[in-house]
Amino acid sequence: MANELKQRYTNRDELLIVGIQTGGVWVAERLHKLLELSQPLGILNISFYRDDFSSIGLHPYVDPTALPLEVDDRHIILVDDVLHTGRTIRAALNEIFDYGRPASVTLAILIDRNGRELPIQPDVLGCSISLEQGKHIKLCGPDPLSLEIRPNS
């Protein structure tokens, strides 16, 4: 993923990498280091932007969003661990645009899995996996990072 991003962005001065809490932040931290970026990493908490907020409520440990640089006219690499329905990415885009208007948003996903509900596709992808119904994949970490396939609870 880092190599593909290096090819896409030869001038990385205008980049802002933003990881979605929590697994996306772990992946974003690794990409940030591999890309050798001097700009700080952005962290996005989409809890208040979820379309299922009224039914699931707020997680008891909510870290705030931290976008250390202006969003306007910046090229953003939005990073998440698993792309499933697309609803997390929709919520993340809504929050980013509440902060300003970026020049572009590139979606970097570690794992793309089946079950999309919204027309959202990754621009940069680690790998794809197809899971049977009733299962989900979870990134565990932060050190070491590992992937687990679990039954839905």
C-alpha cells in the first residue's frame, strides 16, 4: 500500500493521512512511517456521524477527532482497516467535509470484504477477502497487528 501511495504522490508535502479510529489509525500510523511524512497524522472518530448512532449509542471510550492541519485544498489519504458495508467511510467523509473542502480524498483500505451496501470502493487496497454470512474480520493490535475472522456476536 505504501509503495502505491509513493507512486501516486511524488510531492507528499500537501498530504494529510487520516486514520479512522481504531484499526484505521493503526494502519495509518504504519503508512505514515513508511511514507516518511513530516506532517502529523490525523485521527478521525466517526461515532457521532454513524447512521446507526441512535440504535447503538455512544461507545463509553470516545477519543476526539484530531485533524492537526487544515483540510482545505489538502490531499487526504483516508485510511481504514476493513471496508465492509461502506457506512463507516460515508460517515468519515461527512466529518472531513465538516472541517473543510479537501483537494482530493484517496481511500486506502487494508482489507476489502464482501457485503457492500453503499457504492464506495478503495483507491489503494491491501487485499480482498470474501467471508460467509455471519462472520466478520477484525484487526487486532496495535502491537503486533493481527487479523482474526470471528463469528458475528
